[in-house]
Amino acid sequence: MQALGKSLDVWTVGIAEPRISDMQAMFNETHEFKSQYLQTLCFEADTSPEDAKRFIEERSPIHWTQNMKTPILILSGEVVERVPPNQAHLMAEEIQREGGGTVKVHVYEVKAIYFRKA
């Protein structure tokens, strides 16, 4: 998604798998315990709040939607714990509002596969 917003003359179409489009929303919506885990994955322990904010804005594709004119299909699982489907919907709404590009979100049903010992 980031490439679609930064490398404008390279892409004629984009297809995105379930990924974080808005890191700040992910931090805000994640259970408090898990959000601390996200913090350690994304930032060094001594990262200042100003640097963390800059990092989030630079690396969240949702902040690059004003450049996205390429048609995009965003895929997401119906129940995906690591990246919830609302990340796909947030991105699509922002592309339509800011970028004016054509975007479609397809949320597919996730069926669990269980393996049993024979």
C-alpha cells in the first residue's frame, strides 16, 4: 500500500493482503496488553513520543492516500486477530475521500482447518 502512494508512475493496479494501514488506529484499538507488545515491535525502548508519532505517520499507508489514483483491491479475512478487517475499511474510506482512486474491499470467510492425529 505504501508503494502505491509513493511510487506513482510504477503501478497500474494494486492488490493488498491484510496489512496494517493505520498504525495509530491499530494501537488505539488493540487490547491494552497487546498494545504494549506492539510498542516493543515498532519502537526502541527510548523512542520519544515525537519520534514515535513521526514514525507512525511515515510508515502508515493511510497517510499517503492523497497520491493513490491506481485501482486497488484490498483483501481481508473476516476474522483476523493480528490485523482486523477494519484496517482494510479505514484504508478504503480514506482513499475514496482523499485520493479519489477506485478501491474495493473484499472480506473473505476464514475457515479453520484442524489436523487430528490418526
